[in-house]
Amino acid sequence: MESKDKSKSTSHTVGRVLTIFVVILSFWFIYQQIKSSEIDVIDTLSGAKPIIFLSIVCIFGVLILSPIIWKFLMLGSGADVPYRLCFGIWWTTNIAKYVPGKVSLIAGRAYVARKYGSKVVIESFVWELLISVSSAVLAGLLLLDLEGISSSTKWILISVGITSLFPIISPRLTQALVRKPFSLLGRGEWSNETSMNRIYYSISLLLMLISWILWGLAHHFILLGLGINASLALLIGAFSIAWLVGFFAFFLPAGLGAREGVFTFNLSLFLTGGIAAMVAVISRTLNVIIEVATFMFGLTLMSSEDLEEE
């Protein structure tokens, strides 16, 4: 018994050390990204019109919606996580995305939310992937009327957008398909009844679409602060596609570079290149600052008792 308790204590200690290591590594990547920027973002922000700071409200709104989305994805995966813990767990583990690859993010959240079952957390990641791709492509359809987008790209967006709506038609079949690879890998029987339904999925998808609108508004306010007006619809579409590319650039921390490069290219189709690059850098910088702030606040929402396995 004593040996078992000692082993459990050692496991918790190793887990905490690894968590701290991932957090430190995450902040180091963030620091390197800001340091390597050739644009003096602070000087640019200080000289901009006050309306630019409304973008902070919009980005913060995205980070408020994200844990709520995760709440419904966890419900659909079979676990009811209290809202307070949803915010605490999501905000504190989200920072791990700045470590290259998704492993740290997935492993970190699976460990912190281990009380609800690692399989459940992993399944919620798969649902998050499906909904993220679907909503991003649907938002990207706003670029269809933009000159400079090839016909083949437009048809790909339309086809993927339509196909991505399949989970709404049959969420239970989709869930069974999602669980199949884990079952084949021997990661559990996955024989428990599927719990994802159209309500959970539709709410999550709708909230994700609202997130893209908030991102579009954030960039709209950044541009207004710089004295430039641009189409909100195009800004939403341009960022959603850029985010999607960054999301699949697994080898980059949080898609750093890939997202900014594609976003700059998309924006340059209807803005000048210099302004496009500046908006991309300012957007990422504000995003990082707010994510750091929510990380710190998220720590206050949890206690070790909340996270211990029963």
C-alpha cells in the first residue's frame, strides 16, 4: 500500500514538473516570436487611434467562447465539466500550443483534465478538430467573390464546406467513426453509448462561427485604428483560412509564421502588402498578450482538489 502511494506521489510530481516545463517552453517560444518581429508594435499601437483597442475586447471574446465550446464538446464526449473548470483547464492548457506539435497541448489537457478520463479529453480534441476545420472553411467561403482566388481553390472550399456538415446529419455515426481508430489502437473498448447529438454539435459549430466574426471585427478595429477601412466579410474569410493553414502546420508553435504568412497574402489581395503584414503581426501580438493574461487568470479558477481523480 505504501509503495502504491509512493508511486502515485511520484507520478503526480513528474506530471507537475512536466507541466511547468511545457509552460516555460511555451513562454520562451512566445518571447522569441515577439523579439524576432521587425515591426515596432508598441510604437505602432501607441500612435494608432483609440478604436484599435476594441480589437482586444474581440480577441478576449474569442477566448471566452473557446472554453464554452469545449464544454459542449466534452458533454458530447461523455463528461460534464463545470464551467469554472472549463475556463480554468482550457485557458491554462491552451498556452501549450506554442510548443511545436500538438502533442504538448493534447497531453497537457488530458493530464490536467484527467479526472474526466483521458479518452474523453482526446475525443473532445477530435471533435474540436472537426468543428474548427468545418467552421473555418465555412467562414472562408466569404472569399469566393474575391479576385485572386483561383477557381480550383473556390471549388475545394465549397466541397469541403459541404462535406464538413455531415456530423450534423449523423452525429452518432460520426462519433462511432471518431472512436474507431482509438479502439483499433487498443486505447479502450469505446463501447459506451455515443452521447454527441445535433444540439451539442450545432451549438459548438455556431459558437465557432461567432468566433470567426469576432476575429474579423478584431482585425477591422485594428485597421480602423491605423486609419484604413476594409470589408468585414473579407477580413473574416482571410483570417479563417490563414488560421486553418497554421492549425495544420503541426511542426510550428501555434502555427507561428504560417498563419501570419497566409494571412498577409490573403490581406494583400485587397490591402497593400505593408499594411497587411503589420495587421498580421499586431493581431498575433495582441493574441499572445491576451492568452498570457487568460493563462494567469485560469490558474486562479482551479485547485488541486478540483482536478484530483476520484
